[in-house]
Amino acid sequence: MNKKPTATIPHIGIYGHRNAGKSSLLNALVAQDVSLVSEIKGTTTDPVKKRMELIPFGPVIWIDTAGFDDSGLLGEMRVERTRKMMMQTDFAVIVVDINEYQNDDNTLLIKELERFKIDYLIVFNKIDTVNQEFRDKVSADFPNAKFVSSFDERSVESLKQDIISHLSTEKDPAIVGDLVPYGSTVVLVVPIDSEAPKGRIILPQVQVIRDCLDHGLKTIVVRDTELAETLDELRQVDLVITDSQAFNEVSKIVPNDILLTSFSILFARYKGDLDVLRDGMEQMKKLTPESKVLIAESCSHNLSHEDIGRVKIPKLIEKNLGFRPNITHKMGQDFPKLIEGYDFIIHCGSCMLNKKTMESRIMLAKEKNIPIVNYGVLLAYFNGIYDRSLEVFDQLKT
């Protein structure tokens, strides 16, 4: 479980006001003291994450956050970090101290969760401190809420089961399985250059292989240097999926009657909104030398002479547009709070981000009317195979 990539695990955020018992509840849920507990308001400052095997569902990541009602300069910074965690949250638990339920207004918190399209469950905590009559009164006002005590194992276990029920209804969409029929042959092109991790293949390639297996697709993995020979040996190939950086070379090898796309474009659809990213590509033509462009990568790594985000893409932009706009680079979770200062956003394939984070970033760009595109779509466009790389998705619409 600990080896399963974070990007593929559901994130459950615990939100609420200070001293609602969020940290105590998290400790009870994971049966460990992972969060600091104190009677002093504002004890939780930075978000706390904890992996757990939520039986029988599987691994999840819990996120304990600072009180959404925190105040003062530092308090506002804590609240902002809590908001940032919402971009990663798949499901939220809103914790309310039952003794304060009439004074604990979570309207703003709920509004933010709904803004990011996050389903949530209201949980009244500390029920061991009130009598049954009072609890019944609150229950009448909030019939869909849960009632727990961090010291009552049965109530905590009941909450777990409710969360599992919700998570179990959410099914991941297919990555490849809905693009070609059962039994089809898919060839994956994985170049091995200085950017390739030693001794392994990267997460998107692993996930595509698993998705092909899950959907009964015959899968062959080759380097670009053996692709032509492989295609000659195979009786039929229905789809070729390549690393974006090898798009140009691979497109010359793959016959036009074989569908071709990239890992990055697959994940543009799987984790985000491919239509929005395609629309963003059309807006690149409007950039000027004064335009401010954000290039956002989800993973942190050493810079090399072949780095796609910091070297190859800026060079391609300059080559194709005839100039290089003002480019800013951000990595990992360091996505700007204020994106209004940018005219265009270029995002990586988001293999190290969970689906919710990428969806949230696209949503923010749409809110601010800022065009956004990802590496795969951009590379296909600049390599002159844009229409061909999207053909496999367009056929689903016909």
C-alpha cells in the first residue's frame, strides 16, 4: 500500500473550525497519534497527511487541515493553505463541535467545497459531551449528518463505513479501454533517454499498461528504435501510444491507417478536460512577446539539457511563434494562488497529481478566462500531427 503512487489514491480532507476536534477525529480514524491535539485553538497549522488502508476499500490519504475560522495574519495564511488542500480533495468531512453547532457557521467552507465540486459529509463531533435529548434536537435539524465521538470506536467505525460507501460509488474512467474494442492490439512506445528513470518506467506508462490489461487489450511495449520492426512483425495494430517527446519520429513510422496518440494526451482526458485543453491550444496563436506564460510541472526533478518543460518546450514556442514570451516555471504543488497575471498556462501531463488537483487547476483557469493546454497537446500541435493524435478521441463523438 505504501508503494502505491499518491496520485492514484483518493484524498479525504477533514475540515472545520478551530477546536471542532478535527485532529482528534483523524487520530481515531487511523488509530494513531498523527496529529497534535490540544485545547488551544489553532494547534494545527500546516496540513497533515496520513496514508491508511481503509478496509475493504483500499488505500486512502487523510488530510487534517487548520481551522477555517482562523484569524490574524498567520491565521489567514493557515486558511489559505487549507483552501489549497481543497484542490487535492476528493471527498470532505466537515467536523462540527456539537456544543457549538448553533454558532459554528460553515457557510463559507461549504461554498468553497462546492466551488471545487467536492462532495462532503457533515459530522457532529464530541457527542459524548451532550445528552441524548440534545443530540436528538441536532439530529432533527441535520438529518443527513453523522454523529461521532473520537472516544467511541463504534461511532468512528460507522463513519468509516459511510465514507467507504461514498468512495465505492466513484468509478475511475478508462484511460484506453473505451477507445478501442476488446482484444485490440496496442503498442506503447517508451523512449529511453537521459530523462527516463533508471530501472523503471514512469507512472503514466504503468497505468496505461494496467488499464489495457483490465480491458482485455493485447499490449506490446517497445522503444522508438524498435518500433518499425515491431509494426512489421505484427499482423494487426489498432493503436499506438507514444511518449510526447518522440511524437515527430513515431508519426513518420506509424502508417496513417493506425490510430496514434500520446500518454500525455490520454492523461489530459483522464485527469482533466481534453476539450478545454484543445480550446487553449487555439489561443496560443494570440500570444505576443509581452505575454506572460506559466509552465507548470507536477513533479520535482533535476534540470537537464533535455528537460521538456524548461528546455524543449520554450525552444519549440520560440521556433514556432518566432519569439519567446515571458515564461515562468512552477513545480510540484507550487501552483500560483493568483493566476490572473498570466496570459497562458502550459501544464504537464499531471502524472504525479491526483485527478482532483488537475481538475481544480483547469477550473481556476476557466474562472479567470486564461487559456490552458498540456504538454501532449502542445507537442502534437507543434509537430504537425495535432489532428491525427486526437482522431482516436473524435471517433467517440461520432
